[in-house]
Amino acid sequence: MTQFSTPMARRGGELDVFTGLLAAATLVLVAGVILMATANIKHSATQGREDGGLFKLVGK
């Protein structure tokens, strides 16, 4: 039997601990970005006259 006729072992589709940690960290990061964006929109609103925005600067 030669090396070319032996069956090839394939690994794929297995989830390990690090994949789970990566998925959890990604969810936490996305949730943090969304919470910070909504907090910035609320903070940058000016007493009902004008809506806030993600990239709106707040004066002193």
C-alpha cells in the first residue's frame, strides 16, 4: 500500500472551547456597541428640540 492509496483523515466541523469563547466575546462586543450607541443618542438629544445622533458632538 502506497501513501497515495491510504484514506485521508479529515477534521472539520468540530466546535471546541475557543470557538465558543470567540462566539461569546463577539456577542458581548455587539451588545456593548449597541448599548453605547443608544446611550450616545439619548445623551446628545437637546431638550426635545433636536434628535440626537450617533456622531453628534455635545457642546460644553
